[in-house]
Amino acid sequence: MKFNPKKSLGQNFLVDNKVLSKIVEIGEIEHQDFVIEVGPGNGALTEKIFEKKPKKLIVIEKDNRLSVVLKKKFSNNISIVNQDMMDFTYEDYQTNKLIIFGNLPYNISTQILAKWIKTENIDKFCKRLILMFQKEVADRIIAETNTKHFGRLTILSNWKMEVKKIIDIEPESFKPSPKVKSTLLIFVPKKNFYEFNDPKNLEHITNVFFTQRRKMIKKPLKLLFKNYEDVSKKLNLDLKLRPQNLDNVTYYEICKLYESLVK
């Protein structure tokens, strides 16, 4: 069956056998694990996951054409969900040891990641996520404080996840080849993390800070708190610092204070 990838869906299929094997190895799949793969494409990674014999393998594929391809390739040996991955809910799988794989479409990769991070109880039912991003996005996820890549995505990603870079992947490992490098990351949900009334508050705070990332933090603090000077003293903040000079934990503490003071 001749298949033309859709640019609108960000379809770049991984074909490098060494990289495919590396991804499955990082997953550490055991027989009792439930595995979900988002964006399986033509099933190259799916096949290697299936060989590890997880308890159940579910793939989420939006493209009707690819769902047909996967059905022909795997018959009834896997569960195929023909749905947008942004609409998929994980409520039915929260009693399982879940491993999630994903070669994420570049155009919505950060939206998908944010959805997972904000999923309630993900630390209870998900063992790990093995995800591929455009390298530029991955650099923002794993950025250190005081670097140009540090920002909103860094703070959100590291709130509930321990994140580790595995490898960079060259464009030639895909068909069609993208114009940029990719990076494989592994996310392990933290058992202990800052509890917020609403994760949207963390997103709001980081948005206020990083909308003008070159400005001193005095300005965003004034926008967020009437008593910003008291807040700066309580958190021992130097008002002359820039947003990228604060670490992740400081932003979580700012969010906790914001939720306690701002009604």
C-alpha cells in the first residue's frame, strides 16, 4: 500500500533500526505492563514493543489511513484507537502500570506533554514516558537555570517529572527526513512534588514572568502581588534578577504563595 505522509499531521516516520531498538530498551517493558504508543505511524516501533510481550498494547492514531495499515499489520493483537491523541483520556488505565511511548508531532508536542503532566494521578499509574521531540523543544525541557533555553516549558516539565536526555537523532533516521534534529527524552513521574490548587496557576505565573524575560523580576511580581515587596522578602528574591535566573523550585514556591494570597 503506497502511503504519503501528511505534512499537516507532522508525519515523519522513524526507520532507523538501532534507534528503534534503543527506544524499546529504554522503556524496560515487562509482561505485566500496559503500553500506550501515541502516533505509531506505520508501526515500526509498535512491532518492537509487541515483541516484548506487554500485558496490553494500545496505539493511538489519528490518521484513518494509518489505522488501516496498522490493522492489517497487527490484526487483533493490539488495540487501535483511531482518535486525536489530545482527546484521549487515561481514566480507564489508572489501575495499571502504564508505559507511554511517543514520536510526537512537532507542531503539537508541547501541548501533548502539558496534557500528560497535568493529568491527575499520573504519578500513581504511569511508570515512565519515552518521548521524542524536536531538539529545540527538548533543549527547553531540560534547560538549566541561567541559560537562554530556560523558561515556561522547563518549569512545567520538571514540576512532576524527572527528565533525562537519552540521545539526539539525526534527520536521516526518519522518512521523510525533517529539517531538524530530534531528541529522545525519558520522563519518570515524581512521587513527591508541589501540590497546586490548579496547575493553570503555575502556567499563568510563568507566562507573566517570561512574556518579558529580559525584564527584572520586580515587574512580574508587581503584576501578580499587591504586596510584592513582602513576597520578595519572604522568598528571599533579588528584584534585580531576570526570570531565567530563578530556579524551578522558586517558581513552585511563588505559585504556592500566589494560591494562598490571591483569591
